[in-house]
Amino acid sequence: MKQFLRIFFTFLFFTTNAQDVAILKYNGGGDWYSNPTAVPNLIRFANTNIKTNISKNPQTVAVGSQDIFNFPMVFMTGHGNVFFSDDETENLRNYLISGGFLHISDNYGLDKFIRAELKKVFPKLELQEIPSNHSIYNQTFKFPNGIPKIHEHDKKPAQGFGIFYEGRLVVFYDYETDLSDGWEDEIIHNNPKSVREKALKMGANIIEYAFKN
């Protein structure tokens, strides 16, 4: 049955738009809707600089919805609680093991909640820090020192974590950097151009990696 589901969902990926992304809506009370200008700005940057053809207005998809299989990549952020039901956990696991990719950006306060929920999705797998020589840091844009620091939270170094399923990176989690804040409109956080550019380039790398793998 699991093999059938994997084949079926893989078929769905190849029969829908292979270059669309969505924002993940989740339960638990966390503000999944935060940073509303972030993903649209990243899409604009990616379409211009790495020649993607992503719809300029990203859709929202619930973690438990079958519509998630229409998107090769989904983005998730927020500051607070996250909760996946059993059905949502199974749906997200099926999505990821059949070709999907999840990028999580800790908007400060997400960490302790998302780690527990990811453990429900993959009980036997651990978040691993991604080394700087991994290809996600070496797409069109090069980050020889790994994930860039965008925002200061607790005076900790920026880290990029991942979950690998059968050798494929299926979840990328940016921690203590807040990439999605760096994608937002300049007026919101008053980030210098150089900082926003680093964030957008790293985001474009994540999209490029997800679409290729």
C-alpha cells in the first residue's frame, strides 16, 4: 500500500504545474500567515535571477489537504505553536517521501514546537545540521560558509538543519537567521540592501535545489 501511495503521489507531481510553490497553513495557534510579502518577493527574485516560472501570487495550502501534492515545494514560518493531527502528519509524510520539499523559516519562537511535530512526521529521523559544502549552498549563488545570518535573535550562529529521507533532503529548516524576514519588503524591517540580497539569494538557492531534487 505504501508503495502504491508513493507511486500515485509521484504521478500527481508530474501531472501538475512543476513550478509552483505554496505557503503552508497549520493548526496550533501559530501565525502561519506572518511575513506576507516574503514569499511573493522571493518568487519575483527567483523568476528574474534563476529563470524559474513560478506563479507570482503563491497559494495557501493546509497541511492536511490533498492539494499539497500540487506543489513541489511549500514554505512554512511563524512565531508560535504548531500542531499536526495524525491525519495531517500522515499527509505531510506522504507528501515529503513522494517528492515534496518543505522549507521552514523560524520567525523566532517556532523552534521548540516544530521540532516536536517533525518528530511525529519522521519518528526515526533526526534534524541534521547541513554542512557548508552541501549543494543547497552551492546552486546559482554560492555560500561557502553555509547559511547567512539575516536577523539577530539570541546571539546564536545561523544554522541550516535538514531531514534526509533515503538520502534525499526533504526538509530544510533555517534557524537563528530568519531568512523570510530578509525576503520581506524593505520598509518592514529596514534591512540594508546587502542583507536582503543575501536572504533572497539563499532563498533562490533553496527553490533551485528543491526543483532539481
